[in-house]
Amino acid sequence: MGTGDPTDGLWSWSFAENLEVTAVCGAVSTVVQRPVATLGAPVEGAILCDVWHTGGDFPTNLECFLAPSDLPEDAVAGAVATRLGVAVLFPDDTLNPSRYVRASPDGTLRAVHVDEQETDDGTEKRHARPCTGADPACAVAPGCTTSRWKPDPTPETPAPV
């Protein structure tokens, strides 16, 4: 990304429901106001998307190739979550492999940790929980405090002192 080309990004998301390919692609297209096509039926100038299903709590997976770099991924994911009425996970800005941002159906964005398990169908994501700074997954380098999406301590799970 960052080359100035408005179609040079990659988005990799997971949805908290089993959704049809047409619903996912339609929501992305509506939000970004650009055509979306699947890998099996590419269209010149369209965002190319691959949608597949796994198990877990986020069973619908999406990869968008040639995603528009002129639109912030977090804003688009939030709008897609709202449009579909389902939570969306997308990678955050750390190298912590268990950390994502969850866009809730109301558009709220919050850092979370998930447990992942590799399967023949792809990675299953389970047990999404808020990144509080106290989760053992927060200790993985480079750490959650380096992210734009800061840990969100709660009274039940305060940040470590």
C-alpha cells in the first residue's frame, strides 16, 4: 500500500455469522461505492474478493484484493458491520497474532484478542475478548500498548500496574 494507486490494498476480515457471498460482497460494494467481484468472476476495475467459510465464532472470512487505499479500512469495516448487522474482525496495527479490532454492528471499534486454531478450511477464530492490557495475550511482543487501538481496561479486568 501507499503507492498512490487507489486500488492497491489487502483487507482480511472475519464475520461473526455464516453469511452468503453475495451479502458480503454487496455490503462492501455499497459502502465503498465501487464494484466488487469474486475471484471466480473477476471484473476489470473491481475490488476482487474471496469469501469462504470455516468453523469458530467468526465463520465467514473475506479477503479483498485491490482494496481502495484511499478509504480507511477501519471506517469501511465499521460501516460493513453496521450494514450487515454483524461483528467484523480485522487485523490491528501490532504484530501480536491474537489481536484484532472488532467492529460491532453499531459501528463501535474495539481491540480484542481471539484464540485461533488452524484447520483444513482455514483459521478458526474463537473466544473474542476485549484487550484490557491484563490478558496474557497482551504480553506478546510488541505489545498492545504500542497500538493505535489501546487496551480498554474494565473494572473486572484492570490494566496491570
